[in-house]
Amino acid sequence: MEETFRAPGAGLRLAPLALLLLVAVSLHVSALRAPFVGDDFAMLDEVGFRPLPGAVLAPDPTGDAFRPVGRQLHFWLIGHLCGASPVAAHVANLALFLTVLALLAWIAVRLVGPYAAILTVALAGMSYALEVPVLSASGAQYLIALAAALASIVSYANGARQIAAVALFLALLSNEAMVLAPLVAVVASRRPRELFRNSLRQAWPLLAAIGGWLVLWLGALLRHDLSLDDSGPFRWGAVPATFSHLLPVALGLEWKRGAGPALHIGWFGIGTMVVATAAVAWASARRRQGRTNTSSRVERRGPRGIFVGLLWAVGGSLPVILVIPTWSAHQYLFGLCGVWLLLGAWAARQPRWVGPTLVALAGLCSQNTLGLESVATAKDPWIPQSHVNRYSLMQEMQPVAHFAAELKRVRPKLPSGSTLFFSGVPHFWEVGGGRLVRWTYRDSTLRAYDLTVFSLDRTKGHPAYFFRGDGDSLHDLPPAELRDLAVGTLRQRRSGPAHEALMFAVQAEPDDWLSRYWLAWVEWSRGDTTAALGHLEHLGMRPGQGFKWGSSWAEKTLAAGDSLKAIELLRQAVRRQSLDPELHRRLASLARNQPGLEAFAEVEAFAARALERRPRARGPTV
């Protein structure tokens, strides 16, 4: 008898599966609120503003892989069809996630039976290994590749070999880790007693797809569109390290090295696992049983499904060997499908309580791992923790969302072609920088720089805006305050950036006295005394010399204890004898100890040093 559930209706047979899919989606629905992060901005920036052919043919923005479908094409579609919306990107990820589970269920039903398929889907749907691909918009490359590879296996099993080849080609163009998917397809579809060479001969469309992808991959490598530097030299120790992580990841086990396993699970995770376990228990109770306490022969298809699962687990994990020093759970996804299939097939052959118990334990372990507040950083193939996980993504996402909101708060709109300069926000560059700015305003013409690399060339013909970081907030930086940048660069003996910053400040606010006064002495120190005298004249100063401190009113006032009055008298003297270095030195010495006059004291000390060098008068150099 072929029925596997007691209920006669197909709806009841599908009900446990539908409930499991609903639970799986609930675990990831919070991803809809996640912003873009890291490589997402690189993809959007490089391909989001190009026509489709140019986007797909463009070199990979990160340069570490050849994945034009999973990266360039996907982000082009998100940018052009969905307005570069992070919500749309994560909706697409959730749809791909469900597609993966549905295709895996189809394959598992064919290989190991309906109840084992439910167990397989439960283990996959509850696994933390799918968290990073769903939570990160860039994780779509893994989901597209996995969905296409599973679709290739399904199509091949149904005799649609050309469609299977197309699906495999798309999978490889999304993630090269699917390269051994044809082996799974051939073994899973092989008829009893069929010679293996005949099976391979029939798989020529899949082999052709691999060949076509390999030609494109080698072409990208020869054009230097991708680099293999991150892979490092092959070491045989990477092989056992790779397979040592496979089963723990399948069961949801990770922990921080040195700390050992600990509890990190929340009530929501516990609640969802209770529902998932109930769904599996429902399926287990409704399956047709024999006289013993194990499942019927129809529901355990024998060693063939187990052999396919074992081959799938091993073959799917082989590509991870190349990246094992910096491994993460999501890199095992294709091999994990084979492990979940094996575990489902094994549990289906056991007493009916084993399946629900396995799902409950694996699900709770996965939810516990998601609660880890640490990430592996060392390049170590044996480290028992992923190098990219939910925690590391959330640490990046929080400042991204914050900076995007702050930019919009300070400047709701920006003219096209604007140039933005930022000061005091080092983390801003780590989370996207100029790419984050262009995505926030949806304008490819915007440019962003750190204020320390300010130059007039970067502002010519474009509006310029300046931002200063103050704790967690961004604030407008008035152009006049660029003199603070000038002071900093002059301390580093870099008069070029100081000169350009002061030039811009004076052009933006011609009546700002201190900026023009600073600029005059920077011009003098650079040898352009003509321009310096022009600025001093604009400020009402005369180029006199010959100040004598010993007989001055300033000296007598200071001797009487009135330093502020002495400073005022010296400032008046500077207006009449602006080229006397002794006068500037005295003024700097007095102002340095007065609150609020530190910047003025610094410019006076600089003027004294510049005048002591007495450069010959000449015009500006070219």
C-alpha cells in the first residue's frame, strides 16, 4: 500500500509540512527590517546605476569570486525593479528560502519517503546555517545557487535534462560551490542496475554547463577580475578540519573557543521549536505503522537514499576545503542538504519518538547558536565558531541604519553632484562610506571623502557639504571651521591641505576674520608674500615692523597684572606692525594661557615662525 498518512485527504498530508514552513518563515521574518550592509553597498554602487548588460559583464565589485548572477544580476534587479529597497531584497531572500525548502522536500520524498522528507525539511528550516543568507542581502547569492542546484536535481530526475543544465549553469554563476551538483543529480536519478557510465553519458548537458561555466570563470581569472589570494595554499590538514564541522553545523552546534557551550536561547526560539516539534510529532503519529514501533517499508526506501545522502554530504562539502581557515556555517549549505537527508532517513527508520526528539534538539541548538554574541576572527580551520554569523552582521547593521537616518536628518536632500566631507566618524567608512551616501540619497553622482583629504579640486563645480561626528550624531560643519582642519594638518607639517582648506573657508565666508588671518600666514610660509599682504590689507593691517616690547604700553600693562588688556594692546600693535615676528611671539605667549584664545595663540605662533624665515617676496607658484 502506497499511502503514508492515515488521512485520506492530501491537505492533511501536507498540513505538517505547511506548518513547518510557517515556523521556518517566522524565524526569519525579522530580516525584513534589516538594512543593507557591507558588500551590499558595493554591489548596488557598482551595478545599480548601469544598464543590464554592463552590470552583468562588469567585474565583481569585491573581486573575490566570479558570481555574476548571484551578485551583479541580483542587485541590478533589486536596484532597478525594486528601487534599491532593503525590504524588497529580504523579501526575495525569504522567497528563495522557501523555494529551497520546497525543492529539498521534493527530492527527499523521492529518495527517502514522505515522513523522512518532513524530518529533512524540519532540520533544514530550523537550522541557523540559513540565517546569514537570509539576513544579509548579499546572502542571496547562496540562496540563488542552492535553489538553482536543487532545481537542477529535480529537473534531471524528471527527465528535463536541458532545463537541468540551465539551472546548474545559473547555480554555478551564483556560487561555484555547486560544482558537484551533477553528481548528486546523476546518482539520485539512476535506475536500478543501470551502468554508471551510461548514467554519465546521459548527463552530458550537465557536464556541458560545467564546461561553459569553467570557460567564463577562467576568462575572468585571466582578466584579473577576481583574485584567489584569499584561498591561500592548500594544506592536507584542511580536509579533516572541513569534515569535522559538518555534523555539528547540521545539528546547530557552535561555541566560543575557550568558553565552551553555554545557553543563549530566548523564549521565542523555544516557542518556535515547540511548534516545529509538534508538527513533526503530528506527521509521525499519522504515518502508517507496521506491527513494530518503526515505520513501514514504504517510508524507508532502503540504502539507496542513504547512499545518495552520504555522497551529497561529502561532495557538497569538498569546496569548503578551500576556505576552511575562515569557514562559516552558510558555506556548507549544499553539503548540509545531504546531511539533513541522511539524518531524516535514519530517524524515519527509528521508533516514532526519535524524529520529533531529533528536530527538537537540533532546533534548540541552532537557536542557541544564533544567540552567541561573538564571532571567530582568527584564521583557524579548527575553530568551533563561524567567522560570519548573525552577531557580526547585526554589529554592522546598527551603524548603517543609524548613519543613513542621521544623513537624512541633517540633510534631507542634496543637489546632484554634491561632494560630502566627513570628520570624526571613522566607523562611517567601515560600513559603506560613499556607497552608503549614494544609496541613502539614491544618487550615483554624490561623492564622499574624509575631511583629512580635502582639496579644492574635489569641490570645483560642485556643491560641498561638511559633516562632523559628535558621539552618535552627525552635525553640519560650517566652512569657517575648516580652519580646525588646517591647524591639524599644519601640526603635521602639511601646509598644502591647510592652504586649500583655508582657501575654501575664505571663499565660502569672505568676512570670517580668523580664517583669512590664518590664510595670510599660510601664504607667507609658502613663499607667496604678495597674496599674504593682500589678505592682511583686506583685514585692515599694515606691513610695518620695529615693535619694541621693553617700552610698550603692553609691557607696562602686563607688569601691572592685566594680561587681557596687554593682549588687546598687542593685537592693536599687530594691525600697525603685522610683519614683526617678536610682536607675534609675545602675543602667542600671552594668549596661549587664556581660555578661548587657544586657536588665536596658535596662529600667532605660526605667524612668528613664518616671519622669522623671511621668504623673498614673489607671486604664487604654478
